[in-house]
Amino acid sequence: MFKNYRSVINTFQISFILFTILYFFPLEVKAQSEVTLFGRSVNVNIVQKKAEAGDATAMMLLSVMYIKGQGFAKDTAEGLKWLERSAKAGNAMSMYELALLSKRNKIPTQDSSKSFLWLLSAAQLGNPRAMINLGYCYLKGKDVLKDSIEGLRWMTTAAEKGYPVAMYLLGSLYDSGKDIPRDSALALTWYSKGADAGDANAQNNLGLKYRKGKWVSRDYAKAIKLFKKSADAGNPFGLYNMGVMYQYGKGLERDNAAALKWYLQAAVKSSKTGATYFIGYFYEYGKGGLAVDIDEAVKWYNKSDAKDVKGGCMYRLGNIYENGKGNIKADINEAMKYYQASADSGNVTGMYFLGHVYELNQKNEEAMLLYKKAFDLCEKEIAKSLDDTELMICLAIMYESGSGAKKNIEQAIALYKQAAELGSEEAGLKLNELTGKK
């Protein structure tokens, strides 16, 4: 329901605190008891006096001082007491933080059952983050009866208040259609507003729409501009998608070395993008200026945490073990474990190669079921994709072998050619073998 924070200290909103520091405690005030909070000088005595006099904002600032050990000896318990007093005195930010902390049972006087009430109070007082979390509570039925209309109302209110994160999240809700009816126009509207407001996730998602031509005319130049803004903000998906644009030559000259640089930056930020897969693939086939290094490829394939990406990585590992690449000896049983993991994650290519192993073991009935499932899913997914060479190769293999589909060499050649033109060495090798036979 709520965002996870690494520590109590990190729960406070810097922008809000800076505002309150400047508004309530002007910079011209100088004293020996000054401390620096978030890059600004604050007079401890003034804060303490105002807090003791009942000023809710001063109480919140005083809680920060105790928690951070600035102006006073570090005392988290005392800091939390002042946070609770601030919330009870009507400070919306403190109410929101209290909701987060009480949910995690971090405050002795506040049990988790009270977190929703603090969240509701903070939202009613206009805290946009509280509005977002409250919206999700209603949408998911967490700590309250599920109410999609009420959830959408709170999310929309936060977005209309000009909060960029809320704009992105509202766009995502309309895009996915999971909790509310899908609405492409509203998804684009809120992604656009979020992107203009500087939200890196909104910029990335809007860039994907322009790259794929989904709900808008395909425009690689606009996509690149949006991905670059997202990447410049340090967004791992923006970094990853810049790599994709270079790798596949979408609006840019194809450049695997440049793609690799973007992928590496994305991988440092997160293991949930497709960067780990492509870095592994580049090591496996020696792309982007890298020498072929199967051990490095295996290491990168094992790094992914994202379910959809991990399925592809498991398939690649299965292929390495089946064919015995580098220092890894061929081991069909080990390959089957990886193919099974790939198939279990929903990866189409993993399903096909698991069927292939079943066929090798003369389990033809199981193999045919997997081939058919893989073919049906592959045709469905490939229609959505512009540049998924893995899907192209998988479908081509099925047309070439007649496994799961009626044998069609011409169609197989066309798919191998398409994937090879997008930079797949594997497809290029398959194409040469097939056209050589023919």
C-alpha cells in the first residue's frame, strides 16, 4: 500500500521541509544554535520555542532535528513523539509520515490499524502523496472496502493539484485498465502532463507510445527526445530505452557500442529493465565492442529481477547449456531446468525449447502441447512488438521445423531476415544455413 522508506530519516519530503524552513524561519536569523537542514540554516531555539508553543510545522521540524541528531543529541524516540504531536496539531505532512510509520509499527503509541485514518486525514488536508496512497487503498481494497470510483477520485485530485508523480500514476491506471476501465485518450493526456511536468516515468512511458505508434503516430524523434529526458533524470527505463533505440537503429544510426553504454548505465540503476538481458546477449555474441565471454554472459543473465526479462534470460541460459558454449559443457538436463523456468514465467521461446527437449526425450505428446501453446502465444505477442528478435526467431524456428505450425520455409526465411536486419547474429546464422540449404 505505502512506499517503503529505508529509515525514519528518509520519510520527510525535502521540498516541503525547504518551504517551511524558508517561510517560518527566514535565513537572516543568525545564532550560535543554528543547524543546517537540507542545505538551509535553521535556528534551533526558534524552532523549539515555536514547537513548544504549539506550532505544528515547528513540531515537525523539531522531530527532524531529533531524528537526525542536529541541534540535539540524536533521539529517534523523542523525534517520533514530536512527529505525533505535529500530526495531532494538524500538520498534513506529519500525518502522512505517521501513516507510513504506524503501518510498519515503528511508533509504539500508533498501531497499524490507525495508519489508514492518518492517511485519510492527510489526504483531506491536501497532501498529494497521501492522496495517491489513499487512492490505491480504495482501488485495491487495502484497509478499506474496495471502491474504484473513490480510488480514482483521489488519484485524479492529486494529479489535478499539479503533482507530477500522480499524473504519471493516473496515466498508468488508464493505460493498464487493471483497476479502472482502459482509456487511451486519458492515458496519453496524463502521461503528457506528467512528462511536461518533469516526471521521468511519464516521459519514458510516453516515449514508448511514440516508439511503438500506439495510440499516436509513430515518431522516433519524439520518442528519443522523451527517452533522453527520462535518462538524463537517471530513470533506469529511460536509460534502457535509449539503448534500445541505438541497438535497433530507431531514429538513430545503429550503434551497438552506444547501446551498450546506455544498457550498462541502466543496469547500475536497476536489475528490472531489459538491460541485463542485452548485456548478457552482447557478451554471448561479442557485440558492441565486447569479446565473446560466455562466463560474463551467464553472470548478466542471472542478474535480472524482472519476471518478463528473467524468462528471456533463463531461455538464453538453457541454450548455453544445451549447446555447451565457452567453458560450459553441454548438459541437456541443466538446459531443461532453465527452459522450464523460462516457460513457467510465460516466455514463449522458453516454452518452445522445453517442448524441444521433451521431443528429444521422446515425450511427443507433451512436446506437441508446448509447441502449440508457444506458437499461439508467439503470433499474438509478435503482433504487438516492433523489434523483439527473440520472438521472430522462435516463430521462424517453428515454421522451419513444422513444430506447432504448418511447415513454411518461406515464412521462416522472412522472419530470420527481419530479425537479422535488426541486428540478431543468431538469426543471421539461421538465415545463412537455411538459404544455403535451399
